[in-house]
Amino acid sequence: MSRIARCIDNGPMEGFWGILKRELYYGKRFADRESLVSMIEDYIDYYNTKRLQRKLGILTPMEKHEQYLLAA
């Protein structure tokens, strides 16, 4: 969530939700709330550990984070 008068803080999160909806949500129906929550949790795990991202040099966010920690 953005801080007051800092709308730019919310941009990355809005982008993530847009990707999640485009890749996994649109066109699907969920029988109950639990299956939707489970899908979101599974996607967050996939996004952080398996989904390669060009902006990170064709790495996953966790791989990029590990590189950052090694350099520090």
C-alpha cells in the first residue's frame, strides 16, 4: 500500500496484480474462496521462485536477491 502523498509506491504492486490476473485469473471460475486464495498463494510462490524476468537479467526474483546478498 502507498503512503499518503506517495502514489508511486503502489506502482510495482499494481503491476504484479495485473500480471497475476492476465496469466492466471481471467477466463477462469472458482468454486469457492479457498480455491481462489490457494491459486494466489501458489502463483506468488511460482512468481518468486520459478518465473524468469527480463528486467532482472533473466533471473527469478529469489535468484536476483541471492546475488544481491552475495555482493553486499
